[in-house]
Amino acid sequence: MALKNDDLLPFRLLINEARRGRPETARRAALESLKAMDRVKFLEKCGQLLSDPDPEMRCYAAEISIAVAPHEAEGHLPLLFRDISPVVRKTGIKLAARVGNLEVLRSLITLLDLDPDSGVRFEACVELGRRGDLNAVPPLRLARLDLGTDYEGRIISDFAVDSIVKIYRRTYPIARSYDGDEIRDLMLGLKSLDADLVDDATRRLKTVDTPRLLAAIRGLSVEEDSRSKLAAIAAADQLELIDVRGLIEPLSKDPDPDVRGFAIALLEDL
């Protein structure tokens, strides 16, 4: 039988206490009380609170349900992904990563592709890099065109490249037969702000034969976006390739001053 709203008041207060109670002993006591509840009733009440008018309470209920019963509460996550509040959808993304179920994590691909809120798309992009598998790579490549930002102004496009390299690092050995798209991804990773990712991408690219590296640099150098051109210059420089002057010279006249400057500096060193 469905619980009446009045019946949820004590549970709501307990959720609040377990989430942000002070002192710490009070918070822990509330959490232990929730863990001691009949599991079916606990999940039922948490499920009802996912329809609470307060988005903060919906987040709290989801967080506590995953903390107490992670496997049983997985079924709540699709509700969070469809929630009207971007704050709740972002909470769902973080909880999906905590659960670690690959099928649930693949739901983040839909959020990356279709969510109207750029902050939600950013969180999906980052979490796919942390825990996603190779199925996330094609949508992350498309996300390179997404110039939306999170609330801190971080651009989805930049982090999409980082996420792809993280997936390769987690999935592939250093030396393998990378295809053309993967070589391109790794070269784009050379412009990451994460020094560890740059180092990893460099080591992987050094296992690729020179003709395929030159082909990838040629492709990146004629792309319209500056990051691709900068990646081509970085690859030619960091991989210490010869016979790249003809590929880099056109970039010395690029309208982007950054591209032009890096190209001229590299040409002077060749």
C-alpha cells in the first residue's frame, strides 16, 4: 500500500540528518538507523522521495539509497537522469559512477548527446572518461564539437579529448595496432592540460610507424579548428619526426596567432 505523505515526514527528517547532521555522531547515528530499516520499506520510501517537490531532497534520497543499498537502488538512477532539475541529473551521474555498473554508465552517453544543460553534459563527459568503456569513444568524439561549459567555465570539447585518452589508457596496452581515428585522438591529447595524459599519449604514439603518424598530422593540419592544428604541431615536435616541414609551413600563415606562432617556432628548430 502506498505511503501517505505524512508518513514520510520522520523518514525525511532522518534523511536530512544522515546527509548533513551535526555533530558527526548524529549523522552517523541517523545513517545507521536507515541501514537498520527493513530494506523493502527503505527503498520504497526513498523511491517516493524521488518525486519530492524539493530537488535537494530528491538528491538526498538518491544519495542515501545508493549509500545504503547500492545494488538494489540502481533502479532509481533512470529517474534521476530524466529529472527536470539539472542538479538532480548531475547527482544521478555521480551516483552512477559510484555504482560502477557499465550498463548504467552507458546511460550517460544519452545525457552527453542530448541533455539541454551544458553542466550535465560536462559531468557526463568527465565521468565517461573516468569509468566508461570503448562504447563511449564515438560520442565523446562528437562532443569535441560541444563548446558548452560547466559552471566553472570548463569547456566540454577540451574534456572530451581527455576522456577518450583516459579510456585508452585504461583499456589498451601501450603498444598496439592503433587505427587512424585512435592515432588522431592521441595526437589531440597532446594538447591536454593534464601532464600525465600528455605523457601517456606520447608514449603510445611513439609505438606507431612514421608513415601513419605523418598521415595523421597531415589530416589534423587541414582541420578548421585551431586545437587540431595545434595538435598537429605538437605531434611533429614531441615525436621528433623528420620530413614535416611541408606539413607545418602552411600553418605558419594561419589566421590564429597561436597556431601561427607555434608553427613558426617549430620551423625554426627543424
